[in-house]
Amino acid sequence: MRIIAILFSFFIYQHVVAKIRLPALISDRMVLQRDVDLKLWGWADSGEKVTIRFHGKIYHTQPDAAGKWSVHLPPQQAGGPFLMEINELVIRDILIGDVWLASGQSNMETPIMRLVDRYPEINVSNNHMIRYYKVPTQEVIQEKEEIASGAKWYSATATDVINWTALAYFYAQEAYRHTGVPVGMLVVSKGGSTIQSWINQAHLKEFPALTVNKDALAVLENAAVDQGANKWYHADWDDRDWKIATVPSRWNETGLDVKGTVWYRKDFNLPPDMEGKHAKLYLGTMVDRDSVFVNGIFVGTTSYFYPPRKYDIPAGILKSGKNNISIRLTAHANDGGFIPDKPYRMSNDEIEVDLRGEWKYKVGQDLNVLEQAKKQLPNLQTMGSMLYNGMLYPLRDYQVKGVIWYQGESNAGDPNYGKYLKALIANWRTTFQKVELPFLLVQLPNYAPKSVKPPVESGWARVREAQLQTALEVSKTALTVTYDLGEWNDIHPLNKKDLAYRLFLQARRLVYGEQVVSEGPLYKNMKIDGNKIVLFFHPSAGGLKSREHRLKHFAIAGEDRVYVWADAVIQGNTVMVSSNEVPNPVAVRYAWSDNPEEANLQNKAGLLASPFRTDNW
């Protein structure tokens, strides 16, 4: 455990910065979007020159004052694999094709492992021209520049495919089969997530419960960070304005009312014959957790109160003249500090330096301030945007062909779902700087036991309606109907293959401009004809047809707003709905339930009509 703690602290506190650093997404096996201007970006040391070699051309840039660099590549034709060199880094096996951003909740991230019994062809998948990247979950209160680490690009060969999520795999296969160009699936999802967690604060401003005060949030963010991290242990750090403390002593003994992190620094001089020699540090016992640096180099850590601190100073660190010891000390109560009557010295066979006495100190993080900042943000636990901030925003410079959105289960019955969905589309189009970024929406499937009663209130039906209205009102969107693909007893239905086919059918029309029937009959309006209601559909419906002999799941109501099951008959391009129990009908609902599996109105292409209602009750 001590070795693990030492290694962990080394990676956290040691100031080791590569000359060039790339986003996790820009890595081996990545897919770049074809036929558009591309942007590559990363970070580098100040003054470092950045050279990119790709596809026979060379590009030059350098970092800005914050250390970030970027370069634009002209549109590339589909193909690959290619190799890219960025200074000393080499990225291999790059494809140029179509990149799809797939997002939502658990049905978007259903692992492909669950489907191998149903689709045994998964086990022998051998497609190296489709790729997959799952963005790790990262929920934060402010927008992040980088996604969390730990993921990589996978192909769909048999050794890699088991790492995929199911819908991404079948959609990529369908897209590649039809277009013949490489496909990249960039999956950005989290099971159980609500739609508001995927929308930034600016687009949630009409929902006060989901937004927080920016000024208070800035205070909170500042208080949540150790201000000295990666800075205050440098040998030449300017500590002239730091306060003086006596070592050994406890925080509460010297009036330091802090719980959190305090940094300590002490300079000492060594004679020339100590240059580069090995030595040992004896730092008594500290409360609670320490990390120790000599001349800016990490030399040791202890993660809890009791053990005596004895650290080696490796050869090559000490120098003639002025040297520095810096200590990062963290305690979660105000009794942190150095235990008295313990040894505090640096020594070897030739010299001993007494480290007791005056040290300079500065508070890096005070958890009291953090707790006070949280009190100014009472809705911090209910705010939206946290998945957007940590998972979507960092991708803003990565070009994509379009978005697949499969979410809604966690918002079932939410009256604001339609507003949220429109806000999300507008938000993401702004983020990716594409005013008509295509969105393929997956309507919620059927779920829960089938009801024998006529339509009653249904949270899932309300979300389906909001999804339909969004597709009708927002340009460059399309809705895929799925209420026959679900499972009444499993919220994660396994038939992702047929869903992928229907989704890409919509993409063929919406994104690739093909003249293809891609959706079922779409309700337009109605009229009352005696004891019947006549339903009209948009001309693009592709004809009306029943999946079985008799239409099912139509219900009709009179002025009392009480629905009963109805008879429904196709007449040309209309549907006539009636019931002997309702002599004076005023409204109709179709497929209006959590599980309308038996609803069967479709067009001649076999695509189902979306659930709808003619009332606004």
C-alpha cells in the first residue's frame, strides 16, 4: 500500500510535462471526418515549435500563452489507413470517413456482450474499417478542456468488437455497408442520465432549478482546487509574501484555522562538496498526508498520520549553495501540522542540516471556504450541464457527420422534455459550430406490461410526443419509431440491429440526400364526420397499411374526455375511427401507452406511424 501511495503521489504532484501533449481522442485508430475542414489541437511547452506531417503535407504552428496549439487541415477524402507525425509523436492507423456522435443514456451504451447469443455473427466480426470510441464518464460543474483519460479507439475485428456498445456497432456496420467509407462511432453516454445533464447552463436559463449563480460557482470552483498544485514546490518559486510558521507545531496552536492543504517551504545552504550527493530526510510525523519535494523533485509521500517520515534524496538532486524543501500537507481538520519531539533534519555521512525553526507557509486549499461556497449554491445537486461540461464540451473541435440521440427513459412524464430537447439541439449545434448539424432521434420503445384499458396518462407516451414534435419543428432532424422493438420486461431491449437499420434509413434521406421513404405515416389533421373521426396524413406517408388485418390501438373520446377502444379502418389515405360507445366523438389517440406494441398502422414500406393524439388535454 505504501508503494502504491508513493506512485500515486508521484503522478499527481511530480511536475513532468511532455513537450507535446495530445487530447486522448487524437490517437491510434481514430477516424477523422471526410470532406470538411479539420482541426487538430493539443498542448506544448512554451516556445515549442509544433510540426504536423500528414498525407504528404507539412503544417507548422506553436502554442499560445496558455500552452495550447491548434492547426487546421484542409478537407480530406475518405480512405486510409494513414500515419500522422506530430513532432516526436506518431499516430498510426488513421481512417478518413464519417464520424457519428452517439449520445444518450443506457440504451445507447448497452454493451454488445449482451447481444452475442442473439447475433452470433458478432463473435466473428472482421471489419477494420469501422471504429469505436467511448468517452469516459466525467461529471463536472464547469466546462472542461479535456475528456477523462482511459479510453481508446477500437476497430470491429473479433478481438476488439467485444469492447463496443451494441447500437454503435450495428449502426456503423449499416453505414459502412451502404456508403463504403470508413465509419467512426464516438459514443458519449451515461446510463440513467437525464437530458438536462447534457445541456449547458446558457441553454437552461429558463429553468432556474437547473442553473446556478456563475459568480458563486466560480468561488466554488476556485475553493475546490489546491492553488499550489503543480506550482508551489518549484525550487525558484517566489515565496516572499508567505507567512512564517515554526516547525514543529500544529495548525491550531499557531492560530491557523484551516482544514485542507497548507504548503511549507524552507531554503537551506550546502557546501560545494555536497553537490549531487545522496542524503536522507527525517521529517518526524505529520498530520495527516504529506508530499515532499527537494529542489522541485518529488522524494516521498505518506498518506496518513502515524508512520515516521523518512525519505531518500537520490543522488543528483542536491546542489552547492541554496537548496529548497517544499511540503504539501493535507488534513481534514484544523489540527494538521508537525508533531513535536521528533527528528526534523537532512543528513548523510558528511553533513547534517537542522530543519527545525522558521518555515514559510501558505494555504493552498481551505475546505471551510469550500463548504461556505456550497451553501451559496443550494441547487448544486440538481443543476444540469454536468455531463455536457465533462464529456461533450471537450469534443467541440472534433468534426462529426451527425448526432444520434437515444434518451428519454429518465425523463418519462417530464412536461418540459420537448423544451429540453430543442435546447439540447440548439446548444450542440452552437458547440460544434454547425447551424444544421443533423440529429437522428430515437423514439422511446415499448416497455412495461401491456394495458388492456383504453389510453390513460402515460409518461412514456408524453416523451414520444415531445420527440415527434421536435422532429416536426426543428430543421435537419428525423425521428425513428421503435415501439415494436422493445421488451415489456426489459428497459434495455436487445433488438438494436433493426433499430440501426431504421436509423440509417433516416440518415440516407436526411444526411445523404437520397430519395428514399424513411419514416412511417405522419398524422396531419382530423375532421368529425357524424359519429366518426376522419384522420388525415401527410402526403409523404407512403400509403397506409395495417401490419395485420385489423388496425389496433386506436381510441376515441367524446366531450367527457373518456377514451374507449375504437374501430379503425383505412380508406384511401385516411383512417376512419369510431365506436358505438361514443356517438359524438371529439378526439382520437393512437398508440398512446407505455407499451403500444400491438399498434400496427404503417405505410407500404413497412414503417410504423408515430404515436399521436388529436387532443391537447
